[in-house]
Amino acid sequence: MSATINQSLAQSQSATVVRLVIGLVMAMAVTLSLFWLMQYLIETADRSLNDDGAGNLVDFVRIKRDENVNIRQSKPKKPPPPESPPPQPPTPQLDNLNPNAEKIAISAVPVQTDIKMTGGFSLGVGEGDYLPIVKVAPIYPNRALSRGIEGFCVVQYTVTRQGTTKDPVVIDSQCTSSLFHRASLNASLKFKYKPRIMDGEAVEVPGVQNKFTYEITE
């Protein structure tokens, strides 16, 4: 029984060795055939490339362009001769010219001026109090308008030497609603005045008041 098992193992080992040898031989044959095929393809490809490009070379010769262009200049044509000028008109003759005729005397117009320039140049600015030039109406507040609130507001400010206004404040005791404060202050800052002149110089005027009245008109 053991002899049979040993024989079968030996036969299987011998079969495996035979298969390995056959596989190695076939692998070597395939490898050699692939190497031979690659060498053949390389040689045929090089030969075809050399044969195709043998007579396809083209030589380019750059020729310098002659940039000196001869331009034929044509002579200008002579202008036509000028036409003869038109004849001069005859000199007008004055008939019945009497040198002893009566002459007309024209006298100079008298001119009088009432401008007196004394004490240097003046621009006409003399002594005087401030006068309003531009007064802008305030914008009716939306909240007061939507609630139907009417009234008035007094603002006090200073008129500067340039005729503008500054430092406006609302007199609370003379303002019917706080809704009119901002609109009144913004409007007063847009006022323009002729400044007060004292001793030929403009001076500031503090404590100027203006009353803004707010009424809803239908």
C-alpha cells in the first residue's frame, strides 16, 4: 500500500517537472520570437523612413528685396494764364457842383457827469443794517403732516460777516411741536443776508430770529 502511494507521488513530481520544462521552453521560444519580430519591425521602419525622405529636401534661398523703388515724378502742369481783369467803372461825375454852397455847422454835444470820486475808490457799500436776501421755506415734516399737526417754530441764529447764518437754536417756548425743530434749523442754515456794515466793515449780528409757520393747505 505504501509502495503504491510512493509511486503515485513520484509520478506526480515527474509530471510537474516535465510541465515546468515544457513551459520554460515555450516561454523562451515566445520571447525569442518577440525579440526577432521587434528587430524586424525596427529595421523595416528605418528603411521606409530613409526611402521616403530621400528626395524631399527643399532648399530655400532668401533673396534680398530691392527696396530702392524708382518713383517717376511727374512735372506739375503749368497754371493757365490769368484772365484779363474787368474794366474799371467810370468815375461818377457830379453835376451842378457849387463850391459856394451854404455849409452846415455841427457843434459838439455837451457831456456832463455827476460822478465824484473823492477819498479813493468806493464800491457803494455804506453804513447799513443787515437785510435778508434769500429765505428758504422749510420742508413739512412727514410725521406732522401725516398726523395733521400745524403750528409754528421760532429759530434764533447769528448772521455772519459773509451774510450766512450759523449756530441756529430753537426757542422752545415759541415752538408748538418738537416735530418742527429739525426742519426749521435746516431751513435757517440756508438763509442769505446782506451783512451789517459799521465803519465801512461788515460785522456779525447775533440774536436774529425767524418764525416758521407750518400750515396744511388742501
